Amino acid sequence: MIIVMAPWATAEHKQNILDQVGKMGLEAHLLEDNFRTIVAVMGEERPIVELPFESWPGVERVLPVLQPFLLASREYRGENSLVEVGSPVEGREPVVFGGPAIQVIAGPCAVEFEETTLKTAHLVKQAGCRLFRGGAFKPRTSPYSFQGLGADGLAILRRVRQETGLLIVTEVMDVHELDLVATTADLLQIGTRNMTNFNLLKALGGVKKPVLLKRGMSSTIKEFLMAAEYILSNGNPNVILCERGIRTFETYTRFNLDINAIPAIKHLSHLPIIVDPSHATGLWRLVGPVALAGIAAGADGVMVEVHPDPQNALSDGSQALKPERLPPLLEKIKGISAVLGRTMA
Amino acid sequence: MIIVMAPWATAEHKQNILDQVGKMGLEAHLLEDNFRTIVAVMGEERPIVELPFESWPGVERVLPVLQPFLLASREYRGENSLVEVGSPVEGREPVVFGGPAIQVIAGPCAVEFEETTLKTAHLVKQAGCRLFRGGAFKPRTSPYSFQGLGADGLAILRRVRQETGLLIVTEVMDVHELDLVATTADLLQIGTRNMTNFNLLKALGGVKKPVLLKRGMSSTIKEFLMAAEYILSNGNPNVILCERGIRTFETYTRFNLDINAIPAIKHLSHLPIIVDPSHATGLWRLVGPVALAGIAAGADGVMVEVHPDPQNALSDGSQALKPERLPPLLEKIKGISAVLGRTMA
Amino acid sequence: MIIVMAPWATAEHKQNILDQVGKMGLEAHLLEDNFRTIVAVMGEERPIVELPFESWPGVERVLPVLQPFLLASREYRGENSLVEVGSPVEGREPVVFGGPAIQVIAGPCAVEFEETTLKTAHLVKQAGCRLFRGGAFKPRTSPYSFQGLGADGLAILRRVRQETGLLIVTEVMDVHELDLVATTADLLQIGTRNMTNFNLLKALGGVKKPVLLKRGMSSTIKEFLMAAEYILSNGNPNVILCERGIRTFETYTRFNLDINAIPAIKHLSHLPIIVDPSHATGLWRLVGPVALAGIAAGADGVMVEVHPDPQNALSDGSQALKPERLPPLLEKIKGISAVLGRTMA
Amino acid sequence: MIIVMAPWATAEHKQNILDQVGKMGLEAHLLEDNFRTIVAVMGEERPIVELPFESWPGVERVLPVLQPFLLASREYRGENSLVEVGSPVEGREPVVFGGPAIQVIAGPCAVEFEETTLKTAHLVKQAGCRLFRGGAFKPRTSPYSFQGLGADGLAILRRVRQETGLLIVTEVMDVHELDLVATTADLLQIGTRNMTNFNLLKALGGVKKPVLLKRGMSSTIKEFLMAAEYILSNGNPNVILCERGIRTFETYTRFNLDINAIPAIKHLSHLPIIVDPSHATGLWRLVGPVALAGIAAGADGVMVEVHPDPQNALSDGSQALKPERLPPLLEKIKGISAVLGRTMA
């Protein structure tokens, strides 16, 4: 941490900083010349970096040096984390995120009717996917929109698993729904609006299931990794990140997939990361190209919305692919995976 | 709602839209010329505006015409809503937001120690404020930061009210803490990270206390008013909005107070709105000028962080004013209020 | 164009709109119900869409229906435009953007010294590229930074072409340098800071050379296509677009490549589009993955910065690849191109 | 400047940094512990801060310590700069920006017709303003919009000055129009799209007239002050800054006035700063409140668009005030100025 002193800071101000930092058990080096006075603070700065140094007399501003996250960092763990989803099935490779295999999750935004959900699931399976997405609890920006089937939706998802063997990815919105959703989910999804629901993140630390953590739509990469840190530091190492688009000034698409974030997070962290081109674009026409872009940039997987009848979907139909568009997309994902020396699971 | 057809849309596509819209009980007018084909949908469009028209064959995009919120709109209620906080005290004017009086809420970011909290409260009272803020439950981006005192903090806040008569503004983070926090709060604060916690918003609809709803840091004005709509449509009409800064590309300040939003929301909605210059800037030096700007733009009040010893604050000390800076700030707020034909409570 | 009337608009206000629109030679349809009054304006709205309808009495707001650009749109021209760069060379395929072949432009940010520039050019050529980039006139945010060699830089670029046969891509910053730069450039680059230099755009309409138009860092897709429209409508049809990253709240990377924009622009426009992962990321480590993502998303090419000695580059060395990293990157671009049914030129 | 080394940096990498920095004539201090290795670089870092240290072996990233601007900084000049516009007139106070007096500039977006321009000017004068704005050269995002009267517009502006004594503020878009515009302008306006037109900024350094520099719509405060630095370092100390709104995700208003920037820039720089609420909002209803907010936040003046007949304005009429709204607005500005211990000129 570097504390930059104001030009008008007095000797007393500087001594005060040195004393206070010393009391915190850290080492402080005063460096001065005609241009600036700085105090370089050495040692583990994470516990103190959010203290209000800018309100100390004579301080201009503070530059953190260490990344604020630790367990999520590459420095803490050099090799890629492998996160396994579901129980191993005899004779089949386990579903692992973060290894050489690209994983594809597909399914409708929300679970609506049992029959169409099962039909979609069979199509998703035939296309070669091993994970099925579908929301039972839905965060909706309008109180007048369809709010999800809740527990009934979970029952439908369990039937999907039973009938098809697909693993279930579904969202949990609230600490107090966690036990309920965990009975059904093989992979617990945390939505973009809950990335900073710190109570929920802490609770996920105590769960045995892996977590799919979506990036907050206005969260920086650092904040995204800090949210993962909450889960990791509370005891659950099985976190898969999901880039799902950030909010910018552009209005043609609903969000902007931050493609830079894929290699950036691969550099900063050992955690697996996938992309969600459906929410990142909001327009089904763009889903395929953006999915391929994610894989090409190094993502470990992709999650796409598929609906057999998008124009009658109760939630986000405009961004859903028709099932017949899935196989050619997977074919291309397979091709790009091969170019990068990877496989498609 | 205007449905814009793609240039290649067929007669069948157009007829399909007309039929479907008709089935929804709305009226559809087809308008065509050499430049475009549009379907103007008349009637109450709110229940259908989120349907996936973009996935219907031949549709290019959809332009909503009505604002998505209703109860929060000026069209629904022309005059300003008046929201009263606390019980009326004999011989004193009630604390009302949305009327001619400007209200000032002051206090520390987090409740830390009983003694300093009480000391701060007495200074806040002497300066002329009638509302005290302080967080007992704190959302923190780092799992390594101070997380708030919880129930013990609430007890301190009750003592503040008892000793000083100040009304208590404190945050609730979770549906399941709502009853607990409501025992203490005169005004329930919803933080920026919970503006899209829809379960919590719904639950607030059933509460008898008024709600101070902070704008999500990346929420549009429309989404902000939709969050208020959740509370209103679930039965609680007492919502005060709070503009607390949005996230932009600028990094010198933590956020950017959206000053345009004050008159814009006054135009669109009847709800009271205040500003939070402490979170909007993150730097105590900027708090005073930005508070004054908020009042000048037409806000109904201001919420500022005050701490007797910012450099030792456990949370957000860099943005806290020292108590001695409060009276001259209030003096200026009073002056500007008078220029605008308002008073300071 | 849809004119949305305020709820309090009078019959006179409505009649006024109908009259005024009629005088403009357009047709106006009044549609009214309990929820809103709108005037649907039919006909060619582009010449009037920027008129200040919001200041007309009784008007709430205006929703444009037609895209503001015409010549740049897919509606105007359905098939992809092919833009040829350089003169045809006997026995070689011409360098065409927008066809099946992916084009790669490589070279240093700025032309610095003749010897290193030539050395880089030879390496770029050996790697298989046919276009060389290098700036002689440089826009720099600091007056204390290296400002480019100007005319001397152009001379070096001409020598590059002579010695290697590579086509030259170089920036023009000002109308009055246009003739000078055009003597050297095979492809005239317009930088992000000049995308709204409308005098320059108009002048480019009169030039015989093709133009590489970079997106303004805070320009929407619409504004980007409007900038192209300036060039097209002034007589030059040979415009290649370049997505080079937009400005967002994220600070880990310099900009954010808008990957959604690639398929979005392919949908909206017939013009070729390439990506610039060097400026979009600012970090050489991310350049390769983001280049591949651009191709996977459907871009027609990529422009990458290459420098033989990045740590001594006078401009933007942190985002430059070392020449030895170019061939393996091109190998992967070729692989992905093949997956998409394209070739690498 | 702090150079943060990667965890895997070798002794050789560190020595290399120390050597290289030494060769640049700066002092380098190596500081190491279990958590990080940093090199603190002391001395004048501005000439080297843009060098590509991130491409040096073993370097993770670089944190600048000094602000990149010097002449524009408060450290360089402690007291406020006073910028005088126009020649002193006997018996009248000079028009000075940056002193106690608040200055108001008013007039139409574009100069359209001589008669209406003169009429507007007389109304502006009667309201008490001493500066008149009006664009002769107009940057327009659409090639199909009114592009300004050019030299004829300048002639009208000269007539305004002659008839009314108002000082003329008008935009220059291009280096090569500078001499022409300078014959007419008392204050040369640089628009938001030209804040990074570095050739133009350099040329303004050699001009005797003061400059009104608008902030780029996506420029940070630092970049804004760097643009001022270009003018200052090329010899012209008379720069007035203008905050005119930044681009964010919000779409209800055209831009978002960055109100935080007013006190922030007052802290960082000695230059005067004014606000432009017309462009910052795009909606005339919001102009008054946002103008007052700017003054309350500490701005030295305000520039508002006024048009006698906004609905027939050829440019930006939706954001123009009718002249009769000007006097009550000025009355309130005067009131707020008095609260802050200032006067209205």
C-alpha cells in the first residue's frame, strides 16, 4: 500500500502515519523528494486497506499494491482449479470445469411447464450437452412479470435429471431458499443481482455443492473475484465464475460481454470461468457468435438459453435459441476447442 | 408499444402479430410505407411489454411507449407524496419528506461503539438534524472488512433515540432480518446492492414503516422507479428515494452523483427524493458542495456521514465529515432552501 | 418516428403536431386511448428526426423508428461490401476485406526508427501478413509524450512497402494532413478520437483510398455507423470498420472490446469490420485470446501491434506482441477461420 | 511511480529495472517482503510514466504517483487563476472567470438567422448576462443535419457584439478555422468532440484569446486536465474549463452532468470551471435545476442555451430555454451565489 501525502503535509502528519502504521504491525518506509512524499507500507495490507487513510491529516490518497483477494488468486494457487459437478457416473467421464474439456450448459431461462421443460431437456441431451439450466426462482425487474414456479419448478428439474441424466443448474436467490434449492441443484447458480448479496455468499461457503457465480453487471473484475473470495474463505472451494455481460452506454444490446475479462481472470485467478452469451446480448441472433468468441478467448464453457417456442416463453424469450440451432453451434464450439488444444465434453 | 417489423417480414408475419396482439386483448394498428412497417399496440401494454416479441418471426425490435411503472408515476398521482417518518411528537412539526421542508439525516456509516455513537448523535442533534443514520448490518465488498454489530448495533441505535429523540434510519439487508430491524428503525434503508433484491422489496410492501430506497449503482432511473413500484404495489406507499451515485468510467471519485436524476425523477414521479453525497463521492472534501448541489437541484433532503474521529472509523471514514463541519453546511443548506422557497426542518 | 404526447396535452397541442408534420411533407397518424396519445409519423423521417419535438407544447418524448443511417445499412445493401486495399498484384489474390478471407494487419503503434521498423516489417511479412500498420502522426493524451515522426515517418513507411511489398495502414489526424498521408497510405486509418471529427470525415468522402474507421471509445453502434455514413454520403464507399474497445467502468484493462458489436454490426450493416485487440486491452498478455475471440465472433480481420523490443517502444509498448508470438497466433486464427468456413489471406 | 513486480520475477529482472530507471536519471528504491516486491521510483516521473513498463520482464503493473498534469495543478499554482474575457470597458467591471463573480453565458446552440439571433441577444442582455453564445461552425453527428452557417454566422455574431456589447463565445472545430474564428470570438469554445484534438489544442497555445475547454464526454478528470495542460504548456494560460456531462448507462437524459467534478477539479486545479446544463441534460425542463446545482457545487459560471422559438430551432431546440425563463433563473443563481459569499456579475 502506498500512502501519498499532500504537498502541504507537515513533519507531524508524516510521523503520525509512520506511528499508526507501526502500531498496526506493518512496516512503513518514508520516501521524499521535491515532487512527492510517499509512505510505502510493507506487510499484509489486506486487513487495513479499507481503513480511511484519506481522512488522516496530510494524506492525499492511497494506492493499494496487493490485490484485495487472496484465496482466489493465482499467487495463492498456481495451477487451474478443477471443479467437478455431479456425482461420478460409472463408465462416463466426470463433468469437470477448468480442465481441458469445454462444458456446455443449455436450457430455458425459466422452468415453465413440465412437458415443454422435459421436451427441451431431451433435445439438449441429444445435442450432446451434459448440464441443463432452468430457473425456478426468478429475479424479475418488474413486479408485473412472471416470477417463477418456485418449489414446483424444482420438482420439474428433478424429473429432468431422473429422465435424462442431465445435471441441474438452477438459481438460488436467498439464504433461506438455499437448503431447498440445494436438494435439487447439482450446480447452484448465483445471479448477477446477487453477486453482492454477502449474506448469501457466506452461506454458500458452508454448502457442499459447487457454485456458479455470475458477475455483477456493474462489478469490476476485482469485485467479482472478491465475491468468489467470500465463498472460498467461508469454506467452499468449488466456485465456477460466469461472465454474463456488463452494463455500458451501449443500448443496442442489453449488456456487453466483457471478452477481455476471460484472459484477464485466467491471469489473475485459478478458478474456472464460463460465458453466458444469452444474457450478455439479449438477442438470440448474437448468441452463437458471442458463445464462440468466449470459447476462443479461453473460457472453460458456455451457458446458452434454449427454448422450443421462444415467442411464447414467459421469460427472456428474445434471447433464447431454438433447439435446432444448438447442434450446429456445438459443432463449431468443438472445432474451436480443437484449435485451442481442448475437447468438448 | 411499437413493434417494428423487419424489412423482409411477410404478410403472414404481420398478420400473426395482429392476431397475437388481438388475443392479448389489445388493439393493434398496422402502419406501412416504403420505409418501414410498424404495429402500434394500444391499451395497457405493461403486462406484455417484457414478452419476447423480438423472437417472433419478422420482428426487428420493440419500442415501449408507456413507462413500465404505474403507481410510482406522476400520471398516477399528480401531486407530491408526503412521507412522514416517526410518530408525531406534541408541540413539534412532524418529520415529512416531500413537502416544503428539507430534511437532513446525519450519522456514521456504521454503528461501532456505544459511547462514540451517542456522542455523535448529540452533536448531530445540536446541529439541528432530526434524523440519525447508522448501520448495524453492513454489506461489505471484502470478507476481511468489519461486518457490522448486528443486533447489538440496533440496541445502541434504540438508545440513541431514547436519549436524543432523533429518529433512526438504518439498513436492512435481508428479508429475514426485516422484523428485527423494523423494531428499531423509524425509516428502513435499502442499500444500493439490494435495490434489485426483489424478495426484500416485496416483503417491504407489507411493513408499516417508511422505506428509504437507494438507487442501484448501475440502475437506470426507470429501474429505480420499478424497484419503488415493487414496494408500492405490495402495499406500502411510503417510499423515499435516494440518489447515491452511479458507476461510470470516472475513477477519481467512488461514484458519480446523478444530479440530472433529481429533476428528472421529480418530473416522472410523485415520490420524495434525497441525495447521499457521502457515498456518491467517497471523499469528505467533496461532500459539502455536492450536498448543496442536490438541494439546489430540488432534492427533498440530504443524508451525510458524520464521524467524530474519521481516521479511526471502521467503515468508510474517508467520506465522513467531522461533526464541526455540519453546522456551517446546514447553514448553507438553509440559505439555498430559502432561495428556492423552501425551509429547513 | 413516434411522438409521445404528455398526458396533459390539449386538443390544440395535438392538432399543432399534425399540422407541423404535415407541412414537413410527412404523414401523421393520431392514435389515442386511456393510456397514451401518440402520433405515428410515416415517411422518410431521417431529415427531421433531430428536430426539437420535445420542446413543442404537449410533447413528452420522441422515439425514432428508422435507423439514422441509410447508406451504411443492410436495408440499403443486402450483401456484404467488399473493400479492396492496394493495387492488384499479378499472380496474387487482391487484399479484400469483407469476403471469405480474414485479413491480418500487424506492426508497431508508432514508426520510430527506420531500422527497427524495417526489421519488424520483414518479420510481419514472414509471418504471412500482407498489411503493415505504423503511425507517423500520433494523437497522444499527454503533451509530454512522443508525438510521432510526421512526414519522416511516412517516408519510412514508403520504404517498408518498397522493400517488403506490404500494404501500408497509417493514421490521418487532420483534414490538412490528408493529402500528405494519402500519398503513402494504402488504407487511411481514422483513430478513435477522430471518429467525430466531422470535417475530416467529410474530406475522406472525396478521397480515392479506402478508410479504416475506428469506433469512438464512447460511441454507440449507431453513432459509429453514422460516422461511416458521413464518409459514404460524401462519395467514398470503401469503409472498413474497426472495433477497438469502448470505455466502461472496468479499469483492469484500458478499454473493453465490444464483442457483441461484431455480430450486431454484421446484422445492421454491409460494411466489413475488424477488431483491434491491442488497444482494446492495453495488455499484451490479453491480445492473442481477444484477437481469436474477434475472429470467432465473425470479424473480417484483426489488427495487432507488434514491436521487436516492446520495453523500449516510444508508444504503447505494453500492448505490443513480440514478433515471435505472431506466427502461433496466426496459426490459431487460420484454424478458427476454417471452423467458420473462411480462409486466412 | 511504483513498479509492482510479478511474484515470479527473478533477481535479474529486479536488477534490470533498477538499472534502467537509474539510466533515466531517476532514483529507484527496491522494497521487498513476503507479499510483494515493488520498486518506488522517485524524481520527476512525468516524462517516463507512459513508457511500457508492463512489457518489461518480471513487471506486473505500474502505479503512477504524481498527477500527469503539472501547469494545470494546484501544486503548481495555489491560488485560483483569474481569466479575463474581452477588453476592459470604461466604467464597467471586467468579465472575469475564477473570481468571486459568477458569470452566465446564454444564447442559442447555433446561429441561424440574423434577426432572431439579434432578438435573442437583446433578451439575453436585458436579463443581465454579459456573454453571448452561438455556434457558427457546428459538429453534428448526422451528415443530414444543419451544419452551421460558418463565416456568415461569425458576421452575425460580430453584429451582436456591436449592437449589444455582449461578449461572443463561439466554437472553433479545426486548426485551420482558428484564425477566422478568433477574429470574432472573445472566448474560443472547444467542443466535447475536440477535447482530444491535440493539433487544435497545441494551436490554441499560441492564440491570444482565452479558451473555453469543454470536457470530452468520456474523458476522465485527469484527461480533462491533461487537455488543458496541452494549451497551457503551449503558451496560453487563459483556460476556462466546462463540465458538460459525461456518457453513462443512463438514457433518460442525453448525458450526466458530473457534479462531483466541480469540487474535485477545484481541489486539483487552479483553473476556473463552469457548467453547461443544456448539453448535460438535453431536456429544457432539467436545465434550471441543474444550473443551480452547478453553482451550488462551486462552479464559476454557467452556460445555458436560450432560443426565442425552440420548436423551430435548427439545432438542439429540445434543450433550449425560452428567453422568459432566463430572468427567474438568474434571480435564483444570484440568491445561491449570495449564500456562498459570491456575487453574480
